[in-house]
Amino acid sequence: MLERLEKVMAIMLPSLREERAASYSPFIPICPRTGLVLYVPIVEHDAKAGTVSYDDPETKERVTLPVTGGHCKLQWKPDWAMRWLALGVDYEMAGKDLIDSVKLSGKICAALGGTPPEGFNYELFLDEKGQKISKSKGNGLTIDEWLRYASPESLSLFMYREPKAAKRLYFDVIPRNVDDYQQFLEGFSAPGRAAAARQSGLAHPRRPSAEGRHAGDVPVIADSGVVVERGERRDAMGLHRALSPWRDAHDASEVGCHGRLRHQLLSRLRGAD
């Protein structure tokens, strides 16, 4: 990075505001006195010696440090490019708000002699109110918080399903995805379950609906993306069934059971430190 500083600066400077560009360096020194990261102007880059120099904001002395050995950090976009190069990264996923940053870091990676990774851009994660998740606002949900209450498989289902669609990520999503994963797992492990369910009465041909109409034969399906047509409804397990008064008491009990389990889980989630 230090040896190819001119190429890196030519890529970075056009992306910065004028005042930021005036003092920009991809290197950030770590103070040898305090161990703190110092956001100070770099007054000298010495590629031959492998060092950078800055003026200490407290002592006003000029300090020279090697860029290796943990004495410096990199600004995040050059750091991203350096990690791709050093670690041989060939695939990188990022949110759509980082598309421009991915392109810029890719150019830096190429300038350093590396090959930028293939990429995939996914939509943003939103909070319960549909607002963008922000670390500064603290309105997000961490991976550790999810895994405290649910399995990695349920998290994978949430992540991999519809990757190009914006997703709401908050506590109530956890039990919902646990239920979905269990349902899909059961369907995968028992491919004949749907046919057996129809034969046992989960879907009934020409059974009168609650409105006195005929719903027809409604297949048992687990795809949450299917639109519920008139004469159908979704029960507590997410299955489509014909409307029928005789089934309401059973489903009400089923909903109550799921509601109690859901309430217990959400109470633990919201009461966690």
C-alpha cells in the first residue's frame, strides 16, 4: 500500500470532500504513548523506509512509525482492499448501500496487484417500523442475540430466503423463522406428508365455508409466498385450509397454544440484558 500510494490516492481522493481530501492518508497511526488510534494528518510517507510520520497533537513532536508490526491501521476502504489481497478473498457479499464502496475497494485491490472478488449485493435490513437498521441508533439485532434463542439453521433460512428483498429484522422474527424452518424440515423429511394430510381431512372438497359458500379442495402447502384466495385462510401452522365452522374450535386451540409459546419466547427476548 505504501509503495503504491500514488495509485491508491488517485482512486480515493475523487471520492472525498475537499476538506477531507486535503489531509487524507490511507494510514492511521497508533500512538506509541497511549495506544490510541490517532486521526491526525500524515505529514510524510517514506516508502523506502516503510514508515509514516505525523505531529503528536499533545507533545507537538514529530513521530515516525513503521506501517507494519501493528503500529498503524488502514482507513476502511483501503483496509477492505488489503484484506481481499492478503487473504485471497474471491467472493464478497455486501448491502446495496455499499455498492460504490465495493467498486472503489475493488479498484484499490487491483492497484495493489490483486484481483477483486466476485460480489453479490443484498437489500437492507429494516427494524420493526421499516426504518433502516443503524448501529448508532441500536435498533438492530445481532447474530449473537439470534443464536442465543434459536438455531443457526433458522438464521440461515432468514438470510438466504429472498436475498434481494429488504427484510425486517427484530425480535419477533426469531420465533417466526424457527416455526418456518421446522415446517420446511418436516416437509422435506416426509415428502408424502402433504398427500397423507389431504387424505386424512386437512383439505376437504366442497366443504361449506363460514359464509355459506363452497371453498373447494384446497391443497396443503407450506410456501408462505402463496396468495390466500377467497374461501381459504392460513391456520396457526401457516397451512392453507378451507374455511369451515367445524374446524374453527380446533384452530382456535392451536392458535392459543402457539400464542402462549410465542409469548414465553418473546418475554425472554425482551427481558434479556
